[in-house]
Amino acid sequence: MLKKNHQIVALAVNTGALLPFHPQLPTVIIATAITILTANIPDIDIKLPFVKHRGFTHTIWSWLLVSLLIYSLTQSKLCASMVSLSYLMHLITDSFSVAGIKWFAPLTTKSHTLFKGYKVGGPTEAVFASLCLGCYIIFIIQIL
Ligand SMILES: [Zn+2]
């Protein structure tokens, strides 16, 4: 999934997760900033030498590690939950791509692909991202 689409999906999910807590606008702005900044953390492997893309950073272990690390560093439930959800949504949406990800590597090297759904940058991804953007806009309208 393209970088901007990972951000859109994470924005929709994170904002939707905030709704039951009746967030105030400053909270939504902070959550939005955190989400945009962290939605592509797993793809940091693209910039790291000697690290395979969709390797360790695309496993459940790295998700747990980053989530715990962020919470221990910030002691903020909002920040940790936004980062954790963003990271998890990145992994889930990458699982819908043709290539999939190896959730439990190195315990198993099987690549998990859900429905073999979309090709990165393809029309299915664009439609899904558009639906998520629509959800995000509806959520924001409800909050305002
Ligand atoms: Zn990725």
C-alpha cells in the first residue's frame, strides 16, 4: 500500500476508535498528527541497509515491541494507542496485498496474504483508501 493510503486507513481507524470517548478538538488534532507521523513506521526497513523489506518490522513482534516502547517512553495512553493502532493497521493492510507479510517470522516463514486482495498502487487500493477517507471525513464531522 502506498504511504499516503496507509495514513488514510490509519486516520479512519484511529479517529473511529476515538469516537466513543467523545474527544475534544485538540485531542483529535494531536491524534491526527501522531497517526500521520507513525502510520508508516513499519516501512522504515526500506531506508535501513541490510534489512529486508517486509521483514522484522512487519511482524507481530515488532508491533508489540513498538507499542510497549512508545507507552513506556510517553506514559500516554492516547499516544501509545494511536501509534499501536497505526502500526497494526499498516500490518493488516499490507496483509491484503498480493505479497502479504510474515506475521510470525521467524517462528514461521509462511507469508500471510488475506484474500490476495490488491496490487500496491492499483485500483482496488485506491477504492479502499477512498472509502477510508470518506469514513474519516464522516468521523471528523461527528466530532466537530
Ligand atoms: Zn509496509
